[in-house]
Amino acid sequence: MLSTGQNNFTKLPVVTKNVLDVSEIDDTNQYKLQDNVSVICFLGNDVDKNKTGLLNLNEKIYKEFIDNKKFQIVAIFPKGKEVEAQKLKNQLGAFTDMKNWRFLAASNVDIERFYKSFSIDELLNADLSSSKAYLIDKGLSLRGRVGVEAEESVFGYNMNSVAELKDKLKDDIKVLYYEYYAAFKERNENKADRKI
């Protein structure tokens, strides 16, 4: 998949363009998706319900990409659950450098508004949680696997499946970073050609 030939790799399909930026729902003005490669997860009212999924995400994805530029994981939860979220953050942080983890409290209405901007058929659970993690690129597009080449369309990645995180999400993030690398390389080659 990550062939060395110029433009000889499969780009990761765009599922939805113009996803709402979390800066629109972040009262603290600390977080944004624009210009970042972001994995989004929804913790819901029962923050501990997705604890196993978050631990999987931390081990299989976060630790793999922690040193990549502009990589972050954003865990969104309803306001009022800050204490539970902090406890979960502390548990993750016991063995992890948490510099690229973001825990964002938002109103129920804003969480639903943000998720709705993904424009996918699956709904959030009634408690505003999801067992899936979602991949948003630097330009605010939801990415995934769509179309003929995908054995099945994937708009979100099951956090409870180590295999899915390892075999799909990890690969898809690598493809996304390769896209940025290839575009950067092409821009530099074009600049060099103009100078000649």
C-alpha cells in the first residue's frame, strides 16, 4: 500500500467533508481539529463504559503515533462528568505520556451537533457514547474505508477490537500521513522545477 512510486498509493477515502471543528464546542478554547490528525471518541455519561476501548486505543494507536506531528486523540464527554473523566485520564496516564490526549467536556446539545456533522447513518448511543473511534484529517474531513476496494465500509473503528485498531485504524492513519508526505514532497519538487 505504501509503495515508493510517485502517486502510486491508495488514498484514504473521504467519508464526509467539513466536519464541525471541536473548537466550536470547546468553551475553554484549548482544542481544535483543523491542521491536526485526530482520532475522536465519545465517552458518554458512563465514562467507564468505554474504558477497555480507550485502553486499547491508547496501546495500539496512541503509543504508535505519539511522536507524529500534529497527532491527537480527543475524548469527548458530557459536562458534569469531569471527575470521572479525570479519573480515567489518570489511569491512562499511569504508564503513558498524555501530551497528545485531549479530554473535552461539552453540552449534550453540542456533542450531538458535533457528531451529526459526521453525516453517517449510525447514531450515538442514548448516553452520548460510542464504541467507535473516528478519524478526522487536517482539513476537517472524516476519513474511512468506502467503496469497491473496502471489504466493508468503515466510518468508525471498533475500539473494543484490538484487531480492527491494529489492522485498520493504524494502517489508515499511516496512509493519511503518507498522503501528507507525498503532497509535501510534490510541492517541493514543483518549487525546484520552477527555479530551474
